[in-house]
Amino acid sequence: MSALPTTSSALPPGAHHRMPTWFIPHGGGPCFFMDWNPPDAWKLMEQYLRTAASTLPQRPKAIVMVSAHWLEPVLSVTSGVQPELIYDYYGFPPHTYSLQYPARGEPALADRIVNLLGQAQLPAKTDAQRGFDHGMFIPLMLIFPQADIPVVQLSLGHDLDPELHLQVGAALAPLRDEGVLIIGSGMSFHNLRTRGDPQYGPVSEQFDRWLTSALEADPTTRRQALLNWEQAPFARLCHPPHGEEHLLPLMVAVGAAGQDPGQRVYADRVMDRVLSGFSFG
């Protein structure tokens, strides 16, 4: 399976540029920045991430990154001016713990996010101490390698409720008209206990087929499907119970998409697991 082409819609001169929302895979740890076996395991995903920015209607003024690697009892937003990196992966080569991505934070955007969530009756708070985890900096090192766009990270809710995260996305939708790119960073398949088990290739393929159909459906059907994602074929083999944190960033991206259509813009087999990326709008 090869990477799918990504294109942005042509807009007439003077047309309003609304930013899309994305759900991207962020790979395995620092996978793009180390040797791997097989050597080309992550090649197509890397190519997809390196070219993703070229599909945008304009350069983002800021990025809101929702990473699978940050869960909180109360929705939280990084508000530091220069957050440090959190190397929250284990057992990788020493050089991967000195990777750098010096993107600045954006405290004013963090405050606006908390305000928007509050207007939607979704309690939230800023966190000036929290850094950027690898679900943020690993893919952004490929997408925006200059690290010259301000970024804030938004946590997931620790209860992993799909409805909550769809509502979070909907509350943040106005940011798209302000030049802010909303990215959900996770994985469409994430079950680390399946390594080396060949039966999970077909399992991931069937779940991915369902997921693509759901996300490319009309917005009402799409939303209902995501609320009931556990009923999808092999859903809990792809995202084990209490382990769906890698799927939940998708809910935020879809919520922020509103009535905009969705499209699968990347698909590949990585070590016999089908993985996909999606764009909305």
C-alpha cells in the first residue's frame, strides 16, 4: 500500500482561507530519526509528514497539537513561553534524547483555548510548566522543521470519552478562521502487545477500512460512527480497553471539522499494520 496523494482545494482570489484539521500518525517513538529494521519501515509515513504542510491554504499562525501522550483529569493547555521537550519514549538510541525542536509557546492562545472551552461548559486550565511530548515534536520536526510557528499542546481528558473530545473540537473550531491549525497526533492502530503476531495485519486492515468509511461519510453519520467506534470490526484489538488514547486526538480533529468533509490522505502498511492519516476541510 502506498502513500495517497494529498491536495488542497483551489480557492478563488480573495476567498477566505479556513484552516483544515488533521489527524496524523506520529510513528513509534523517535522512529524517523534512527535506523530501523526493516530500514524503510517508516519511509512513506515520513514522506507524508514532510509534504503535509504543502497542502495547507496558507502558513499557520499557530498550531494546537492534541497528543495521545498527555491525559489529564481537567483539560489542560501548555502556556509556557518556551516549553521544554519531554523525551517520553524508552529504550531508544542515546542521540534520540538530544533531539531539539525549539518552537515557542503562545500563552495568549492558551488563554483563548481555555476561554473557548469554558464557553462550551468544558472546564479547562493552563499549565505553564508542562513541556512538549514526542507526540508533538517528532511529527512537527518533519512537518515544520524550522520550528518557527508557535505551538500549544492540549491534553486529552483522562476518561477517554469520545463525546467529550468531539465537543472539545467543536469548541475550538473558531480558531480555524484565525489561521490556527488543529492537529490530532496519534495512531489509527495502536496495540503494542501485537508485535510479531501476523494475525493483526488483517485485523488492522478491516478496522482501517471501517474508519476510512466512517470519516469520509457525511458529518452526521461520521459523528455517530465515532461515538460508537467500539462496535467497529476488531476495534478493541486495535485499541485495547483503556488504551484508546491514540485514537482520541482524532475525535478533536473531527469535532473541529464541523460540517467539513473528511478524506484519508495517507495510508501504508508499517510492519504489517495498516496506518492512516486524515484531513478535514
